[in-house]
Amino acid sequence: MAALLEEAPRFFGYYNMLFLGQAFAFTALLSLVGCGGGFVFGFGLAVLRSERIVRFAPLRWVATVYVELFRRIPFLVKLMVIFFAFQLAGFDVSGFVVAATTVALSASAFSAENVRAGLEAVHKNQWDAAEAMNMGGLTALRRVILPQAWRIIIPPSMTYSVGLVKSTSIVSQIGVFELTYAAKILNQKGFSAGICFGTILLLYFALCYPLNLMAARLESKLAPSRH
Amino acid sequence: MPHLVIEKLSADYGATPVLIDVDLAVERGEIVAIIGPSGSGKSTLLRVLTGLLKPRAGHVHVAGTEVNYASAEALRKVRDRFAIVFQQFNLFQNMTALRNVTIAPTIVKKRNAAEVEREARELLTKVGLAHRIDAYPDEMSGGQQQRVAIARALALKPDILLLDEVTSALDPELVAEVLDTIRLLAQDGMTMLIVSHEMAFVREVASKVVFMADGRVVEVGPPAQIFDAPETTRCADFVRRILRH
């Protein structure tokens, strides 16, 4: 403890703060773009898998195969595959693009399942009534099904997003400059592991906690409980 | 030609045939009741008519035009003529009574919102729910929900109203209020195809009764024939069993 206090003034110097601040911003942006893009894509996949909306079965199968496949590949493996896929395809992209793509593809598969579970939790008689009065699948989804499904979709999606924010630390494996990578570098520069990783621990918490608060707000806004 | 003509209509659930060569005709302004044991295909027939289940074979003519259930366009047109009220009400849980009634006319038929709302208020008043206009389905009794569902169906201005066991999910003391509502429609001359287990009600309002069993139409006739002098033993057995209590 005394050692920690002794190195603290040096550790929390201007350049280190700038360094960690950039890494924090990188992780935050990566989480936002990855989770956001992944949710939108996953939402689309869930819609594609819905028999009530997509009548063309092969399209549903493709979406199902994608979801089932990507849910079963570890994050690190996905990261490596995407990293080398970009290289093989001859695209010289930044670490951020590789990382964001990996996060988004992971998020899409899991989001698709969360959304699907929410859509299926709405009683099928709601679809029947909408269909019998000539409402198209997407109109029924927007006006009838989703307002009832958000309540079921949001909590697991937010839990998953928080999990994914934490998983972004894995992208340090390909040398992408994010929060965990920054801590490793500072550690190698001679600061103690305790102060380096203790600091990013708090930063990860600072990133994830507002997400939980946002989840609660989103839930009360999109799925107001009348009781 | 009758307004609705069904010829040799057949449908399956998976590999199980649930409708077999059903023939039926409904004249404009007529009230036709379908009775029969559960699993006889009564509700399935209504689901096929509204395109919720694809028929395997047979023909349906509405107002002299054959309906091609394989065509999305034809299906849309036929759904404009039918409105269905379900056993479980199927009200949209996220909408008030009023919104349940106005949604399809405004969103699907793109009619003027103010005009639709005025009509919806009239319809809800007609079914005795003027005071429940802003209530959500889970705040209403089953009888009230079913009356909203009837108002919702009427707001579509259907040629033919399909009623699928509309009182079966209701507590006994709530059945009368829904039947009274249907009587009102009968007085207005609404063409109706009613699947029901309320035999006394069927006898009172129906001009024609269809007895179905095992996916087939077994006997068709006026209520007096079906209930007092059925020609088939199958129908006689059913009527005897159901009227005993």
C-alpha cells in the first residue's frame, strides 16, 4: 500500500493520464460501435428468422446458420479469424476496424437470439389478429409486437453488452491500443501491476455502470409498465 | 350466387387433414352457424377463410370472384371483406380499446384519422363500452375485451363477420353481454358466420346451421331441422348430448 501511494504521483502524471484517457476513449468507442452495430445487425437477423415476416424459407435458414455458428466461436478465435481474413483479402485496415468488426459480429449473433426470444414471447395470437386485418409483417412488428417485446429484449441485451465491453480487453491480443493494452504498457514501463490494473479496473467499472443505468431508463421508456 | 361460396375446401395441419371437402354457402345478410364437437374443423374453416392457414384444395368465391389464397394480392383483397373475432379476443395488449379499434382503419386502410376515431367512439358506444375507451386490454374483463374485439372487427366495415367461438373463453356471467352485442349486429343485417357452442343462441339467431365432424360438413339445415329433427345419426347424437344439460 505504501509502495502504491509512493508511485501514485508519478503514475497519475499528465502524460500517463492522456495515455489512459485515449485508451479509455478507444475502448468506449469500440464498445459503442461494436455493440450498437452488432445490435442493429442482430435485430435484422432476428427479423429475418421470423416466419411471420419472412416467407422465403432459405433466407431464414441463412440467418439461423449465421447465428448458431457465431454464437459458438470463442471471441479470441473470431478476432484472429477476422484479423487474418482482412489481411488475406488484402485490406489494410486499422486495429480499430478489426476489433470493432469482431465485437459487432459477436454482438450480432447474441443480440439476434435476445431479440428472437423477445419476439417469440409475444403471444402468436397478436400476429394472427394483425395479419387477419391485413397488417404487413413489418407493420405488425413495429406497431404490435415490438412494443410488447422490448421489455423482454432489453435486460439480457444490456447484460450482454456489459459482458462485451469487458471482452473488448481481448483485442489487446492483436496489439490494438485499448484500455488493457495501455495498462500492460504502463506495467512494462515499470509501474506496479497493482496501480496499472487497479486503475483500469475502475475505468471499466466507470464504463459499464452507466450502461446498466441506461438499461433501466431505456426499459422504462420503451416498455412502460402501467401497473 | 350467394355472397360466400365454399366448394370442396380441404386443409391440413402438417400431415393431418383438418378440413375435408367442405361445401358451404352464405347469402348476403344471412347468419350461418357452425356447430360440432371440438376438433371438427369449425375454427380451422374460419382460419382458412381469412388466409391464416393455406388451403390444400378447393375453391372459395366471395362476391362472385374466386379467391386465390396463393396470391398475396388476392389475399389482401379477401381480408378486406372479412373480419374475424377470435376466441381469445387477441386484442393488441399495448393499445387502449380506442387504439385497438382505430389502428387498422388508419394504418392499413389509411383513412382519415379524425373520421376513424369518431366512428370508433360510436362503435365502442354501441357495444356498451363508451366508458372504457382508454382502458388497456388487461384492465378489462373478458366480456369487455371481446366487445372491443367486435368493435374492432366492425371498424373494418367487413362484408362478412367471422365469429370464432367468441364466448368460449368467457366466464358464464359474461357470455350474455357478448351475445347481446351479436344480436344487435344481427338486427343490423350483418352477414355472419358464427362458430359457437351456445346452442340456444344459435337456434335463435341463425338462419342456417352447419354441423361439422372430423373435418367434414355432415349436415346443413335450418335450426329447426338440426336441433329437432336431424337427418344424420351423427348430428342427432351430438345434439342429444349437448342439449341434455
